[in-house]
Amino acid sequence: MQILDGKSCSEQIRQEIADQVSQLKSKGRRPPHLAAILVGDDGASETYVANKVKDCQQVGFESSLIRFDKSVSEAELLAKIEELNANEAVDGFIVQLPLPDHIDEHKVTVSIDPRKDVDGFCPENVGNLCLGLPTFVSATPNGIMELLARYNIETEGKHCVVLGRSNIVGTPMAILMSRNTNPGNSTVTLAHSRTKNLKALCAEADILVAAIGKPEFVSADMVKQGAVVIDVGITRLADDSRASGFRLVGDVQFDSVAEKAAWITPVPGGVGPMTRASLLQNTLKAYLRN
Ligand code: GUN
């Protein structure tokens, strides 16, 4: 088994971006600017957004964090989005999800200017992805494709099973892997909670992407000998033996699956850091495009 090391790969990407930013700055250009809107005080969202701001600082981007109380009205949030759409000093922005129940996430997503939608969530960008047109691909699938590319993992003609059909990960991942690209050109099965014979299906996969959000769901008997296993899950499980009181686990039973896999992503240190690097790549792309 070999590790698909998302941590070191993402550090390489970050360095490439930082080099590009310092070249831009040396030519007197302003740096790329990412803004993030955070509504409420959800612990996980706080961490994700704080990391996005930290990542921007590390590569030399400008960043803005715009916070709203969880009681903010939908109209007020939409007004801020309009303001960011019009602000030429902001290249891209994200609205951290989930949002409080009284705010319609779809309304929010569709109001972001597609040219600034570095999350790649809006219908125009998802549509472009389906058509193979230039777009922003959402960060996690984009990061996985980058990881496969940088490790030269052969995907052409392989059977790729994607577990989970979310708009953010599973669905775009299935589209990307089926495209006439490298990586890509796989024969893709998009499996989900209603799929019959799930275990047997997964065991036929040459490439298995686990993105169902169920900790340690994928056991060794669901994995073919020599498969490439990509673990998108990340869940905190209580663990008294750790100083932190918890450990992070993915959707895959790592130790036993690693014995059968040819390549596997660890949790943490696999897909997570690649997702973070992808948002930076998309922001730089938005800056260069606009
Ligand atoms: N919530 C969980 N993941 C994401 C993400 O990639 N983007 C946004 N905006 N919200 C999220």
C-alpha cells in the first residue's frame, strides 16, 4: 500500500500559488482577494472559515471575513452578496454552509456572480462542469482530481465507484471521472443510500471514492485487492486515550482497507488539505480571469 499524501501535495500547490502571487506583486499588481461570509457560530464552520483565512494569508492573498449573527435576515445576506458581486476588489467569495433554517440556501447560491463563485456551487458553474466548459469545480472533487493527477494514478478505463451523491462532492466527482480527460475516462457508478448490493458493487471498484459521511463505513471486504481508495469523510469520534478527547476518522476503516489497497488517502492528511488548496487555486483563477 502507498499513501496518497494530500498534506505534502497541498503544500506543493500552496508554494506554487505563493510564488505566482509574489511575481504578481513584484510587477506592482494587487494580490488576489477572497472574501468569506460566515453566518452564526457553528463550531465546524468557524474552523473551516478560520482555515480559509489562514490559507489566504499563507500564500499572500488578501482575505476578508464577513460575519453575521445567526438572526440575520435573508434580505440582509442577499444585499451583502450583491455588494460583493459588484466589488471589483474582491475576486471570489464563499458563503459558508450550512445556513440557519430561515435562509434559503438555494436563493443564496444562485445570487452569487458565477465569475466570483469560487466554491463552484451555482447552477451556471455546475452546468458548465456537466458540459465540459471552463468553470469553477467545487473544492473537494477538484482537490481529488489534482491528487490523482500529481500521483499519476491511471484512471482510464477503470471502474470508479463514487459512494455518495451530494451536490458538493459525489455528483461532481462522478462527472469529472467520467469525462474524456486525464485523470478521467473512467467508467463511473454513482452509488448512494438506495443502491442495492452496495458491498458487492464497491468490491468491484478499481477506484473507490467514499463520500457518504458515515464514519468507517467502508470495510476491507468492500474493497478489491489493489484498489485506489479515496476517503472524503471526516468525523470526530470520542477517544479518551487522546489528550484532545477525540480522534478523526474517515468513511473508510483505514487499517484493514490499507492492507488491500494499492493507494489510499489518510484521514487527516488526505483529501482535507487538497480541498483547502483547491479553494486557493479557484481564487487565483478568478483573479486571473477577471
Ligand atoms: N460547508 C462545508 N463545506 C463547504 C464548502 O466547501 N463551501 C462552503 N461554502 N460551505 C461548506
